[in-house]
Amino acid sequence: MRRIQQAIGHAIARFLTVPVDAPPVFPVDLRQFRALLQPGDVILVEGRLRISSMVKYLTQSTWSHAVLYAGDAAPGGSPDCIEADIIAGVRRFNLEALLPYHVRICRPIGLSTQDRQAVVDFAMSKLGTQYDLRYVVDLARYLFPLPVPQRWRRRAIGFLSADPTRAICSTLIAQAFKNIGYPILPEITEQALAHPATRRRALEIFHIHGSELFVPRDFDVSPFFEIIKPDTPSHFDYHRLVWLD
């Protein structure tokens, strides 16, 4: 039975990794992109696969994938990025593979060099871990999205997907930060749970902490990560723009 489930999971994974049409991407200079990055940075990716569309729908976010930049902190140098790939599992790959996508950099605030190394080392220790295929099977239900109430969408991702030994892209990275005691989302206070205006959001964050089912959007909205756009012009002066009437 387990072999049959694995075969079905792999078949669905191959189907979900078929590319789909996507908007054009502004060109990013690879040298400037790499110079901007630091080990321990989280790179959010607007993917172009079928599974990307489902993650975006369920999380109501632009970002469908998260990558950890290892850089020089990774033993052996290049490849300099770490991800949990739906087919290959946790692996290393080269930064230039991200150039065809819209990306954002989420930089942990105030991390020391030693802590950055510890984050990278934790992710490196998970190389070869397989993706949670139950997560893949669950996402397949949303290939043709039916209306799902917004308050249920996050929980829909986690339904039947609770195997902690198998990686999910953003959960792997979140665990690497939690390993050094660095938060992804704020802790929930009794006051937030008690107040009617904040109770629903507080319960959702409480659920995320408890299930450890983090998604790429969590790094984007986290108050503990600085957002950096790699394609921001370094010397931009709008006064020099010439507009055609």
C-alpha cells in the first residue's frame, strides 16, 4: 500500500511541476543580485508551476516558494542556495536558476555571522530529505480551485500533511531559524486572544506555530525580516525620466 501511495504521490508531483504561463520578469543582474545577498537570507519566489498557482491561491500571496541563500557559508562553495524541491527533495542549486522569476529577499534582522552559519548548517543537515508527498496529494485537490473560505485556506494546506520528517519548502527554512531561537511570526499574547478584533488572526498565528506549517508569505509579512528588492535601481532619479505625451 505504501508503494502505491508513493507512486501516486510522485505521479502527481510530476504533473504539478509542469510550467504554466506567467507575466514577464524584469531582468536582474546576477552579479549585483549575488553581491546583495548574505548567508541566511530567505529568497521568496513567484513560481511558474501548476503547484505554484495553488499555493498562491491558498495563501493569497504572490509568493509560492522559499529558498535559503547559503553563499560562502555552505561547505564547498557553489551551489549557493538550498531548497525543498517537490521531486528532488532538499537540495542545493545555483542562484542563477532564480533569474527567470520574480523574487524578493527577506533578511533576518540583527543576525550575527555565527547565527547565520547555524541556520545554513541546519538546512545543510537536511539535504536529501524528501518532500512531504501527502502535502502534494492534498494540494492536488486545488488544481481547479473551488471557492474556499479565506479562514480555511491555510488549514487546507495542512490537512493530512503532518509528517515532520519530510520537508516542505518554507517549513524547512522556518525550522532552521527556530533552531537558533529566531522567530518567524510574533508570539500570541493573552490580550490578543481575548480581544474580538484580533482573536481570529491571533488564533491563526497560534495554529501556524503549533503545526509548524509555515508558508512563503509568512516571511513576507513577518516583522522580523527586512524586505529587499533585488531589481531596485541603485541610482534612480525620476526627474531624469522623459515621458512621451
